[in-house]
Amino acid sequence: MNLRRILLDVDKGLNRPTLTELAGSIEEVPGVEAVKITVTEMDMETMGTSIIVEGTNINYNQLIKTIEEMGCAIHSIDEVATGRHIIK
């Protein structure tokens, strides 16, 4: 399956990892060409984020493992796009 785009709802610690550290780690996953992280909510200890990852043949298992190894919790997969192109 050619995973092209995935949108994840992810919680992370307020200070660690930083958004740039998380984005940099995700960018290293095979197949990833672009990463966008948007803060959706904050409380005293955690930050809710929406993470969009785009590329070609994104290694899904490595992507999930990378995010979890950074100490983040994946709440849901909100969008998935596969195939030869992304539907707009």
C-alpha cells in the first residue's frame, strides 16, 4: 500500500519533546517528505497536536514507533490517503 498522507491526533508533554524535535524525528521515517504539526489544545502538563505527514510509501509502522518513542500518545488516526496521488 502506498501511504501518501496521514493525519494523527497526538498528545505530547508540554516541554518535551519540543515541536521541532518531534517534527525532525518524524521527518527521518522512510517515505516521509513533509510534516506539519499544529497545536490544538494545551493544559498544565500536555499539549494536544494534529500531525499531518505526507510522502510516498510512508513506513506506517516506523512512523507510529517513532512518535511513541518520543513519549507521545496517539489518540486517533483521523485521515488516511493512499494510491498514486492525493485527493484534494
